[in-house]
Amino acid sequence: MEARIDKIKQQLQSQGYKLTPQREATLRVLLENEEDHLSAEDVFMLVKEKAPEIGLATVYRTLELLSELHVVEKINFGDGVARYDLRTDTAKHHHHHLICVQCGSMDEIREDWLGPLEERLDREFNFTVMDHRLDFHGICHRCKDKNNTDGNGNRPE
Amino acid sequence: MEARIDKIKQQLQSQGYKLTPQREATLRVLLENEEDHLSAEDVFMLVKEKAPEIGLATVYRTLELLSELHVVEKINFGDGVARYDLRTDTAKHHHHHLICVQCGSMDEIREDWLGPLEERLDREFNFTVMDHRLDFHGICHRCKDKNNTDGNGNRPE
DNA sequence: TTAGGTGCAAATCTTTTGCAGAAAG
DNA sequence: CTTTCTGCAAAAGATTTGCACCTAA
């Protein structure tokens, strides 16, 4: 974890930014909750536990900065709040989301399935892909199990 | 166009909703701008040309209603505003977006490239896809041309 | 030392809601 | 008639910004 913080610190400094205690605390929260998709408010509350004096505006400013540096990715599930995902170390951000329309859960697929499509885009549309976002909406395996064993015969929708 | 309005009118009525002049004007705007991804504000301004007395809240309420009826799809490109796409008559909504990080333009690909992936999801993850969203971020063909002929050698970012 | 950061509060922006009056079926 | 709608204005949330004061490098 220290190594990752150091690396990000260098990224910041190479662009003339400073690693302040507030930014470091924010980074640690993101690292400790890598599996989650935290909103700015979520991050704020978690950071407050470590650094109670931090302001919400600083969290927003930090997340925006980290977003510009491609350290985190800002995502939007349509629930009115932006969420922030720490990016993995690989060059691109290759993961997809499975969003269940029944229970609202979200799983991730940490593989990239779009390589061939991106080549095709470059060839056919002269569009050079830098990033992508792929979300699937449907029924997750948990809900499918539940629907089948649900004695009262409830069905989604 | 009248046929499509009639069809939606029936959809509304079968659920106990009324087709008011405001709703009809909103629908017409959506039909006339099917290629665009209008925000609620966009729709509001266009509807105002036909029905100046309409209120923004009514537009929001109408769009939400049409969304529930699956007449439009509410989408979110992460720019802080929800946008609304008229759904095509086909069962699924198969199109992808090419969003240019340089000029902000957005093109559409009206083909579905994900069929095989969706089958794989069902097989490997037991996840049944009902819809998907695929956005690519990168440099569009227009900006690539512009960058190459730009005498002052400006580069994006 | 000094450019960049911070906290706070106020401002902004999108979207939602309460309500009294209007109108579709 | 009665239930659903509408417009307006106010409210609610999320995010951004102005500003005077700090602080990391």
C-alpha cells in the first residue's frame, strides 16, 4: 500500500501538485475500499474518521484531481451521485459492470472483452479509443435463484 | 409519426394515464429529435416553442413517466445531466456511443456488437442481460483530422 | 518563500415536491 | 364529477466556487 501511495505521490508531484495530509487520507480510504464504489459523501465520512477536520469540498477537489490524473475513475450509475473507482495498475481500465435491475447489486468483471471491437472502431470509424465503459443491466444469479425458490411465486417487474 | 403517437397514447391509457397536450408536445419533440440525446432542459426549450406555457416540472414528470413505460430510456453520460433516448421498436436497445474527449462530440453506432458477449455472460456468470450500455471515450475522426492539419501543432491535453 | 491547498459558507445546478387551480375521460 | 395533471415557486441534493487563511516543498 505504501508503494502505491508513493507512486501516486510522484504522479502528483510531477504535475506540480502536493501530497497533503488530506489527500493522503483520501487516498488511503480509496485503497482500503478498493472493492466498493464510493460516492464523494461516502469518502468524506470515511476520511473524517482519520482526519476529522477535512471539509467536503476538499474531498470533491481531491477526487476531481485524482480523476484527472486517471488514478480514480468517476462513474455514474444513474442514481444521482457520482462514484469513484480506484483504477487498477494496468494501462487501461478493463472492467465491466453487471447491474441487477431487481436487487440493485453490482458485480464486476475484471477482464477486457472489447479488444477486438476497439480495433474495429479504429479501422472502420477512425476513432481511437482511450477508454470505455460497459455496463450490463439484467438479472443477477442471486435473484434468479431466489425467484426460482420463492414460494409465493413473485416475479420481477 | 401519428401512428407512433397513437400507440403510445394507448400505452398510456391502458395504465390509466392521460395524453395531455403537454405530453403530446413532449412526445413530438422526442420523435422529431430521435437522433439526439436531449436533456430535460433541451426538451423543455424545444417544447416551449410549440407550447410556451409548459413548465419545466411537467417535462420532468413526463420524461419520468415515459421512462417507466419504457418509451424513453434515461441515460447518463457523466456530465451531470440525464439525457433521454426514445427507444426503438425493436425489443432491445442496441447502440453504442463514441464520445470524443477532445471536442465533446458524441456519435452513435446503431449496431449491436455485443451479442456473443451476452451469451457468454449468461453461460459463465448466470446473468441474463436485459440491456446494456457501451460508451467509448477517445479521439473522433474530426479531431484527428484537425490535429493533423493544425498549423500551430497543438495537441490535445 | 510562495505556489498550491484548505475549510467554510454561499452559490449553482439539476431534479423533485407541495399545492391550488385546471382539465381529461 | 373525479381522478389525474399542470404551473409555479419553493425545496432538496449534489457539486462548485470565492475567499481569507494555511502549509508542503
